Amino acid sequence: DTAVSQTPKYLVTQMGNDKSIKCEQNLGHDTMYWYKQDSKKFLKIMFSYNNKELIINETVPNRFSPKSPDKAHLNLHINSLELGDSAVYFCASKPRGYNSPLHFGNGTRLTVT
Amino acid sequence: AQSVTQLGSHVSVSEGALVLLRCNYSSSVPPYLFWYVQYPNQGLQLLLKYTSAATLVKGINGFEAEFKKSETSFHLTKPSAHMSDAAEYFCAVSDLQGAQKLVFGQGTRLTINP
């Protein structure tokens, strides 16, 4: 009964490859997010979707392409992976309202070699 | 735009001692503030949130935070630290301009000494 689930948990791949991370939430939230956490633990928003519509795109290279087939799913596809893409990627969802908290998945640790 | 600053990237306390993690916010309007905890190899878990109902907010695991408008602060405290409190703690503010998102501070790593 996991609320926000991401797969895979770990992803090790070589430079130049293309990979995807999947995210699903069963909380009925309309809004979903992708955050990137770097090696210094800093969390930065990448994308946000509201009911399948892209609403936030924070100066992320166009090698990153989010896709939301429905409001319960938000996937992240990364083309031509680079060493600097190594990080932990977190999916999150949120109900409506500025005072509503984010609910996070457990993260996907991406290592590019 | 709203932002938060966490003072101290690393805080170390003894077991049983007071925990104080500092967070200052920048906002032109009354903010919505949050504290999250991240245990190793896990996602972020909500500790507590401030939404203007009360300035002293109680959260899970014995943590609480006090909103002080005059100091633009929302510091996190716990009277007596446990070994299990060792984790990374993040303060966050809801960005009220544009789309709804949380803006996080740099994080504070809390270490508990036996």
C-alpha cells in the first residue's frame, strides 16, 4: 500500500545510454513532481505536472523528458546520460493547496559511469 | 520568491541533549513552512508544517517548531535527542508565486553522540 512508489531503486548505467524512471502514486493527488538531490543533499525541483499537464519546467536540459500518461503516473526519461546526471531522483505528489505537504517516494539512485 | 536558509550544515549533539536546528525564511507574505526528515537511503518524511493556525507546531517523534515572524525564523527543536534522530533535516517553504512547489533549504545533518 505504498503511497508514492518509484522504480527502480538503483540504476547504474554508462555514459550515453538512455534510461527511464517510473513513478506511481495512489493518493489521488492531482500534482506530481520530480526533484533531483545532488551529492551534497541539495534538493532542486525539475518538473511538475498537474493532472497530466506540465506546469513547472525548471531549466532542465532537454535530455530529460517527463511523461504523465495519467494523473497517477509521472515517468522520467533521460537521453544520452552524462556523468553529471548521477544523483538521487525523487518523485513526489501533493494535494491542492499551498499549505499541503509533498509526499515523497523513496528515490532512485542513478549512477552514470 | 520565497526561500529558506538553514544555518549549519552539520549539527552534533549528545544523546539526551536539546536539539536545535535553525531555519530562516524570506517571504513577502505569510509563508507556509515545513520541516522534513530524511533517513539514510530513504525519501523525505514530513515532520511538521506551519500554516498560521498556531505559532508553536508539534510534529512527529517529539519534534516541534516555533514560527517567529519578527525573526523570520522557524527553528526545529526536540528536548531530548535519541540515537534514532540521526538523519538529514530539511526546512522548506511553499512558493506562493506561480505554480505550487516547495523550495528546500540546504539541509542539516544531525549526528547524535552516545
